Amino acid sequence: MSRRTYTLPLLALLGLSFAAGADTLLIDRTKELPAGSVPVRGQTAAQVESRFGAPQQKLEPRGGQKRQWPTINRWVYPTFTVYFEKNKVIDVVANQASADEVGPKPPIR
């Protein structure tokens, strides 16, 4: 391979690293969260509501078309979205704090 063949991928990688360095990463912010600041897997919907209050929004359930596809309920809080299967927390996803923060897209409404 020629020297030019190696140079192009290297320049592309350097360009990506500089672009990523300028952004605020959502994952960095979530690592700084104190324990207990978000619901944990296995908590019931009642436990989440008693600890964190009523959600800002309860989104329409998704799934459930077949027996093997459980219905997933989603509750949106200011800093995170909680995903429930039946009545138990299965996941919690941090919401973007600002438009320039790199992280997950907002939940599908």
C-alpha cells in the first residue's frame, strides 16, 4: 500500500476525534449522577411514582401485538425516561439536557 492510502484514514480519524472533543457527551454527565437519582431495574411503577413523583408525561404504550412482544410503557421525567414491562422498570435512559449535548434521540411519541 502506498503512503497516501494510510494518510486518508488517519486524517479522517483525526477529524472525528477533534469533532467529538468539542461536544458535550451525555454519557459523561450520567456517570456523575449520584446513586438513587434515577429508578433502578425491577422497581414497580408505584415505587417509581412514590419516589420521583408523577411523570411529566406518560407516553402511549408500544408493543403487545403478539404474546412474545410485551407491552412497554414509558414515563418521561425532566432528566430521564423510564421504560416498564408490565409493572416493572426494565430500563432508564437519560434525556438530553441541551440541543448541543450528544446522546440518545428523544423517545418516539
